[in-house]
Amino acid sequence: MKRSSESNLLVRDGLPDWLVPVRAAAETVLPEQLSRFLPPAEGGRHSAVLLLFGEGADGPDLLLIERSSSLRSHAGQVSFPGGALDAVDGDPQGAGPVAAALREAAEETGLDPAGVQVFATLPALYIPVSDFVVTPVLGWWRRETPVAPVDPGETGAVFRVPLAQLTDPARRGRYRHPSGFAGPAFEVADRVVWGFTAGVIDRVLHHSGLELPWDGSRIVALGSDSAPHSAGGRSPSSADLS
């Protein structure tokens, strides 16, 4: 798959200094440095998620959503905005993932995509259990707009997490899920971030040099709502990258 650094939707200039290492890491990191699950040569359900970085009241931050507690699958789980590519998004090998990430983020949070400067993508990652091929799209929120759940039946909350919390060793650990998954976890905003979302955050922090030493033996407990409710409808936030 072509890295979307070749897409005309990307804008490189105008980033704050603290995001420059993130961009550099995204442009050089190899797929196998992010996950042991690599996309198949053909097929897969193409999707994209948006890692939207901003400057909030508490400094640099990342936009996350919480799935509605009424959903049958992964109720209450924290994830990035995003979803499957539609025909309107274009070629999954070209600009399609960028278009899908921005469209889905707007549909879920109400943000204005015109205020988002997409500056890089990560290599596409694979979630075998759901056959999702997920492209993480990295954006800078250069012109912020109000955000909130657009459809409460799908999105329970929209919130911003300071990078200072995500890099805080006291808030980091590993989870062990009854289904067999294990991987990085973050305790932020009175929530536990785990699975695919935590795995991507963990790798971005590590390869961009923002990571601080943390105790990998510390176990973070998952709430009862974190257990998968449906094996067939898993979203890109349901699996781990480890």
C-alpha cells in the first residue's frame, strides 16, 4: 500500500515543534515495528482511524471517543474516531483512508474536517479476528471546532486526553483480557484505553521518542463493559497490536 505521504491531501508545514518527531516517526516506521499482524496481499476490510492532535487547555492532546454503552459490540470502549472506507472515499491504496478518517470523525464528533491538517499516515495494520485493514491517519487540529457525540446511540462521549497523561508512567500498564488479548493500557480521563487504540498510542509514543520509562509488569484491570459482546461485529478498536 502506498503511504499517504504521496497524497495531495497531506500538508507538511505549519506543525508545532512537539509534533515534528511524531511526523518523522510516521514517515520512517516499518509495519513490523508497529504490529506482528500485517495486512494480507489482497482482501481485507479497509478502514481508517484519525489520530487528531491538538493544543488544549492542558497542553498537547489527542482526541478520543467512547462508544455508546447501548451498543451490542464493545459498549463503552475507548477508540479513535474512524470506520470503514465507503465508495465515496476513493482508492484504499491512495487517498481513500485519509478521506474516510476525516469523514468518519466528522460523523462521530461533529468536527469540521477543513480545520484538520493531515500530516502523515502510519502503515496499514491488520486485525485478523475481524479482517480489518486499518490505516491510522495523523492530523493536526490547526483550527478547532466544537465536538460532541453526533449520534448518542453510536458515540457515548468525545474527549481530549493530554499527552502528559498518556506519557505519565503512573497511568500506564498492561491489561490481560479474558479472551486472551494482552497489551498496553492507559488510565486516563477516568477510563481505561486498551486494545488496538492503546497499541497504536503505545507505538507512536515509543517511535517518536515521547515515551517515558514505565513498568510493563503493572496490570491494569478492565471493567466489565470491556469484554467483547459479539464476535462477528468487531470494530477496529477491538484487537491488540502486540
